[in-house]
Amino acid sequence: MKISIPKSAFLLVICLFASQLATAQKGKVAFWLTNTDKSVLFRQQPALTLQKATASEATVIHIDAKKKFQEIDGFGFTLTGGSAGHLLGMSKAARTALLKELFSTAGNGIGMAYLRVSIGASDLNEKVFSYDDIPQGQTDPDLQHFDLGPDRKDVIPVLKEILAINPELKILGSPWSPPVWMKDNGDTRGGSLKPEWYDAYAKYLVRYVQDMKKEGIRIDAITVQNEPLHPGNNPSLLMVAKDQAVFVKNHLGPAFEKAGTGTKIIVYDHNADKPEYPISILDDPEAKKYVNGSAFHLYGGTIDALSKVHDAHPDRALYFTEQWMGAPGKFERDFPDHIKKLTIGATRNWARTVLEWNLTSNPQNRPFTDRGGCDRCLGGVTVNGDKVTRNAAYYVVAHASRFVRPGSVRIESGALIGTNADEKLPNVAFATPDGKKVLIVLNDSDAEKKFSIRDGGKAMSVSLKAGSVGTFVW
């Protein structure tokens, strides 16, 4: 005999089941752990439970989602020409599997949402090039010879594969040097941009954005110059703050506006020891109107310099765009150091991105340019044929990127006012677009630490070994 169940009754059963499932999961906290002895490497642990808080708790990290700070654009790496070449050297199946792991959140994916690329060659290309290289003594103000060149063979094909996995990926472009004919020393290394070529160089950067768009690749933002106070790299360019201000306000800004690129302009892109560089540009209202924000590295200075720039110009964004790890690397030092200074430190000082340098290396740490290229830059992963070794920077990025999705907002975490914070438990918290909370905690001491995480009237007890990092999601 056929039994007919009313549609309304069926829907009621489904709703009750969903409600029971939600109740069963309520209060459960996902816990992902990495230990510096490598006994656990970014592995999910048994779920923790938020329970009624008690007065007996000692060290407590309080979460306050009502206090909100900056929005997050994402975590990731720089995709250099060398990195793209390593990836293209893999079999298609192995490369696809690795790219899905890096850029998807499905399965074991770590979900990177932001990439930096070089405009022209970086020092991790095999050879130096620009998009308008012409014979010595010639000039090309109308950019008749402009072409994306070598990028069409490596960076662009890899970006297309990545965008097929994550179409929402944001991409930042950074130039290491203009074409040699625009420079006062006639060399790829050092020198300054000649004032008579400011308009041509602005047009060059517009063409880059436009030609990448024709390839189906949207450039969300550019920095005006990678490390403008470091002319010893190859390629490189010296661009002092007053010159960058003139270039932005009179040439690059108007050119981007006229072309309708929709691409953000970010200034500085160098170490935290010179916050006065971006501040001086933002102090000029004619330059500032074209500037979205400032970018930083941490090879000099301290990470709290970002907050100095924020305090001077709170209406402009901050980005952390590069930090290397030197080969062969030392996991027990490098992993907690970058978590403390970058994942936690940069975001607690208003950074919307945290990007490591660079995505991949090979066992020989090649390629790199002559006369100043980095010969010890260790990638997030080392690629040897189809064999992949995950290095410390991979786990640094993973602990944030999988959970702190674009559009997340940093929220308050730490000790309550009037109580003592444990400086050996640096931490940062976020509220995600799907209504979750994420807390990242480092045990920055030489001994195991026990503490509690409190959210409202609920709390849970946690223990982390020395140097360990936990990401907690609820």
C-alpha cells in the first residue's frame, strides 16, 4: 500500500533534523595544530568544547567580536617566474593536485586567496627582462614594442590554472625595474627613473594591467616599486619618497584614472624601518587621492611601524607583501618567528594581507639573476620533479589562509582591560563572512603552556607545547 506523506510534514522532519545537528555541533571548536618538532604538521585535532566559564581559570585569552578592526583580503605568496617554471616542470596531474591543495579549501586545501607577481622580471627569474626591451640607445615613448614576453611562457599559464581553481583570487603586481632606456644609469640594476619618462612609465604600467586583463587576469592592485630604497638587487630601482609622490600624483594616478583600470595603487613596498616614506606621500593630498594604501616588508624595523602609518592616515589600507626564509631553513625557528611577526604581528598592526616570499623553490634554489639575485630563497614548497616538500612558510600561510577567508574582519583578542596579558601567548582573532570566529595562538615560550579561551560566558581549556601554534575555529 502506498503511503502519502504531506510535503509540509516532510519539511518539518528535515528542519528538526537540521536543528538537532546544529545543536550537536554548537559549542564545538575545531582545533588545528603544528608543533615545531614536526610531530604534528597542520593537522586537525579532536574538537574542543566551549563550556560555562569558571572563575578558577588562570591565563585567559578573551574574544570580543564587538570590537572590529580591518577587513582581510587574504594570505599567500609571491608567484615568481622561477616558481611558475618549477610548477610547469611537473606532470599535469601532479601540478593540478598541488595547485588545488594550495588554492582550494576543499579536501586538504589551504585556500590561499592572494598572490603577488612581478611586473617584468624579479630577482628570481633566470634572466632580467622588461616588457619593452629595445636596442641600446633607442627609446620607445609610445610603447610600440610592449609585450608581456617571457610571462606568456610561465607566469600567465600558471595564473590561468590557478584562477580556474579560485576565480576570486586577488593579484598584486610589483615592478622591480622599468625598462633600461627609462633609467639614468642605463642598467637593470639600480639607477633612477628619468623624469622625462614618468609619463611613459605610467603608460607602461597601464598597458601591463590592460594586457593582463586581455589574458583573463585581473590585477587588483600594484605597488609603485618593489623595495624602492634597495638599488643593489638585480633588477632594481632607486625611487625616493619625494620622487614617488611626484610620479603618483602627476603621472601614474591620472593615467590609471583616465584608463579606468580599477586597479589600486599602493606606495612604498619596503621595510618597516621607514614609515616616514609612505606617510610623507600620504601627507600630500594631491598624491593621496590616488593611493589606496602602503605596503611593507620586514627586513628592517619592527612590525608596529605599520600602526604608525595607520595612525597618521587611518583612511588608507596597509598590506604586508614580502618576507623570505633562507635555505635550507630551520623549521623550529622560522615557523614560530613568522607566525609571531607576520600572521599575528602584521594583522594586529592593520595589515589586510600577509604574503610570504616565494611560492616554490627547487633543491638548488634556482633560478635567480646574476649581480644580486637571491641564491638562498626557500619557497613555501620545494618542487623536485613531481615530488613536493612542504616547508615552514607553507604551514605559516596554511594556519590562516584556510580559515580566515577574504572579507573576514579582525576582532579583539587578548587580556581584558585591567588584567595582565601573557606576552608568551601572542594571538589574533577574526570574524569570518560565514559567521565563524577564528583564533590563532602561538606558545612563544620554552615550556608547555596551559590557558583558556573565553568567548562571552563560555570558555575552553587548551594546552600548547613550546613553539606550537594552534588555530581554533567555532
